[in-house]
Amino acid sequence: MGESHKLTNEEITELVASKKWYHKFEVSPGIITPGRVPLDAKVILDSYGFPQDVSGLRILEIGAWDGAYTFELERRGGIVTVMDIQNKDHTGFSTAQRINNSKAKHIQEDVTNLSPEKHGKYDIVLFLGVYYHILHPLLAFQNIYNVLNDGGTVFYSGHILEYSYKIDRRMAKYKKELEAIVDKIPLTLFSRECHANVWSNWYIPNLLCLNDWLSTAGFEVFRQHVGEAGSTMAGAAKKITNFRLAPKCYDCCWSDVRSHKLDMQGDKIIFFGAGGRFESLVDEIREAVPASAILGVADNDSAKWGSAIAGYPILNPQAIRDMKPDRVIITSAYAIDIFEELADMKRDFNLDFEVVTIEDSELLDMSSGHEVY
């Protein structure tokens, strides 16, 4: 923020009256813009856990509109760049910027075109009330990842599907159906028509889906709050350094067994997958894991149950529930399906074991979203 402006209260009042405002906020002490949507930037940012002091940090605000958050970010010491699809002279931004003697840089651009080459790198991105208004929300989060410095944070908020029956007439008709499934699988509503009486509310995800968008884009969520009355949420996520897009089963992935000997010390272990991949690892398994620590090798092929592989008993996967291992290591080409099977088992039977996948070459390339073989 620059030095205090020299405009009088009368001049500020005239300037405010000369513009059409969307947000209703205190643009100058005691002077409120006549917008239709009340917004107290300080209170909201505080409730989202946004730092009080961001001195010297580069901040990108996406979807600034009239600038209510912009000037609060500057008051907290941020070096602020604003991105919005609207011309700043067609909103209240230019007027509010003059009133606040703001140094914020305004870029008229769509977030789907955001790139570090064109727009630079930032420490924090503010992405409030935007993701559900755009046609490519996942691309937006990927672009935000690309412009964040390592360890950077994105603060985001928007509509979610969980309580949409409270704000949308159409969803109210399907309340029971929605409640039966909304917390079980990732879902997104795409609405060509109005949702909650707003035409541009395009994509409304449930929390499971929104979190999958974020993890797919390379973020780890560390804060989340749900507003039930308006079916909204607010969250914060950290950029994962050296992120590689891959199925969830590769979140904990080892390239070999031998180098994790100390990690497995004292563990009760079950391997999952009694096939060629397990057989190829037998020598290093014997080197790294005492025979007494291996409870067996699970496999979904019932014809193998009760037999052995390399001297280890082959188990019905349901035995995992009773054996309660500390770690299950997937040694199968069907790692994705097995990971989901184990995740369901952990949830349904309140089990607490770590799942590790032995790395496969079939990973995903973040740049394209297609499998690489």
C-alpha cells in the first residue's frame, strides 16, 4: 500500500457513487461501497487462517472484482498482483485502487491462461469464490500449482455439493438420493442452467471430488471448513514439491524392498500379489525381512489359497482383517484395484495398517494426463 491518499471524504464519497459495485465493503474508513454482496475481507481472511503478516511475499489474487481482498492483502504487507477477466475500469477496482493509493498490479486475464512464463511466480495464491464459475477448474488448479514457488500455498473457497439442496430448488428434489451418496464417491454436478439462481455456477463438486482435483494438481490440503447453510467450503493447500501425477496407490511407493529394511523393522507384514512380481523380489525380501515378520502373501485368486509361494503361505485377502498387519506391500500388476480394496477394508473394519506399492513403470505424466507405457 502506498502513502495515505490525499482525497477528502467528500471526494471519496463522490467517487464511490460514480461506480457500480458488486461487493459491499469498507473502501475507506467509514465509507461503504453500495454493492449487493457484503464482504469483510479482514474477517474472512482471518477465519481462513490467512497470515496477519505477509510482508515481502508475492501474492496473486484471482477473481478480485472490486478489490475488497486486494487492499487487505496490501495492508498485511503483501506485494499483490490481481488477475480478473473483467476490465478494472468496468468494475469498482480502479476507483478503489485510487482511493487506497494501491500499488497492486491488475492483469485482465483468464486463469486458464495463467503461466509462470507470462505472469511470474508467487508465494501465495488467493482463489476465492472462483473455481465453480469456470469451465476448466482442474486446469485452473494445475496452473496455480505452476505459478507457486515451492512450499507455496493456495487459499480457495466455493460452492460444494454436500448441502446444495438447501440453496438450489432442483437439488432439493433429490435430497435423499444426494445424502445417500455424496460422502462416498467423488461427484461433480455440471449445471448448464442456473444453480442456486446463478447462471455461471458451472461445476459444483463434493468435497471428495474437490480434494481429488487438488491432489491431482499437486496440492496437499491442510485446512478445510464447510459452511452448511450456503453449501460452501473454504480451504488451504500446500504445493507438493517435485509432484508426480500418479494413482493414489503410488502415494507411498517404493522402488525396491531392500533399501527399506530399517523402515520395516519390527513390523508384521503381508505382501499382496502372489505372482511374477513377488517372485522377482524374493531374494531382496529374504535379505530385508525376517521370515518370522512375514504373515503371508495375499492374493485374489482363490485357486492359490492354502498353497505357498517361495515358502510363504498364500492367503485369502480377508485374512488381513484378523491378522492385523502393520504394513501391506502390494506386489501385483493390479496395484490400483488392490489399493482400493485395502482402502475399503481399512475404512469398513477400522483397521490401521500402512499400504506400500512397489513401483511400476505405468505412471501418469502430469503434463498430459495420459498413461505413459
